[in-house]
Amino acid sequence: MSTAAFLTPLVINTVIAVVATAVFCFLRPKHPIIYEPRVYMLEKNTVQSVPKGVLDWVKVVLNTSDDTFYEKAGLDALSYTLFFRTAFKLFLIILPLALIVLLPVHATGDNGQSGLDQTLLSNVQEKSHRMWAHIILAYVFSLVALHLLREALGTWRHYRVRFMTQAQPFNLSTLVMDVPEHRRDPKKVLDRFHAMYPNISETMLARDTSKLEKAVTERNQVCYSAGRNPTSLPCPLNKNRLCLGGGFFFLFSSSFAT
């Protein structure tokens, strides 16, 4: 591989990364509906806004705890963060070792390579004692990777158990379909099923909201184009205009005893 063949994509990718990051830093504080939708949409201060500085978001991301990620963004966001954090730690350890140990071993080899090929394993002759550097570092890298994975999976397991044991409606709910129309009174349904499952705390009638969702989408588009927050506008809901479905959601105050 020639030096030019290596430097050309490196320079192009570096420029693209710098431009993309600069565009993000410039647009983020100007378009919160895109980059901070939860902060923009929620009226209460349940989600803290990131400072408007160009690079202030970097400090916030690095200093945000796992508990905050879990409570504000959920388990999926925390899993995503753990994956990239583990990968970053792994390569942060591997890169210096590779540069300090493997690069000199390859560069001082005597297999007749030239240019950037001198930095590759192909510049080391077969059955050379220099191969021990690769064998030893292969074990080192594997042990480091296993340790980091064990640490990350331990953290994920802790929050996964916490997620599954929380008495939240989305964890302890079930859907009953095809309830006859003359029996869809929520109170009567609750009384009937409560006799069989005493830990039911609430019932919600499932409704076909496709028409309502279309109207809300159109309203939001008008609000966004006018620079208004849709949640700040009054929105009276006429439940009689919604098409009733044949199902009920049941929320349980505790898990089932199997």
C-alpha cells in the first residue's frame, strides 16, 4: 500500500467528520424540536436541557450517569451508551499497545516490504521470534475485552433487573381483545376482572385513534412552521368522535403469581 493510497481516504474521512460535527454543533441549539424533542415538547422540567454552547453537549454526555440515562431515556438508550462506552475503552487500551509494541516490531522486520507495508505483519518473516509479540498481545487484548464486557454486562444486568421489577404500567399490563360492545363499560369490566385478579388497578379502553393521529400531525406541522410549541395550545378532546375498539388494557399493581 502506497502512502498516498492511505492518506487520501484518511484526509477525506477526517474532513467529512469535522464538517458533520461542526454542522451538528451549529444546528443543535437552533432546532431543539429535532435534537431535543423531549425537552421541547414536555411542559414540565422532567428532562434537563443541554446548554446552548457549541461544545457544551460534550461535557454533558461525558458526565451523565447511568442512573440519569436510565431514568430519562430508558433501558434501550442506556444499552446503546454502554456498547459504545465499552468499545471506546477497549480501543483506548488496544491502540497504544499496538502502536508501542507491534508497530516497531513490524517496521524493523526484514521481509523486504516497503512504504506502509513495512508497518504490517507481512514485513515479518515466517517462524520469526517476532511473532511472539502477536501471540502475547492477542491474549492481552482478549483478557481486556472479556473484562470490559463482563463489566458492561454486569451494569446492563443490574438495570435490566431493575426494569423488569419496576411496577410500571408498561411492565405489568395485558390486552384483552374482542370484548362485546354492550360490556365495554370500564367500571363494569374492572369489577368483573377484579373478582378474578384482585391486583388489577386500572383498565383502559383501547380506541382507534388513526383519524385523531392524522389531525394531530397536521396541527403539529402548522405549529412547527409558525414556530409554536404544539403542547402550549389548547386541545379539547371529544371522545365520542373516536371509534371504539374491542379491547381493554389492564394495569396490574404487582406481578402475577404463577
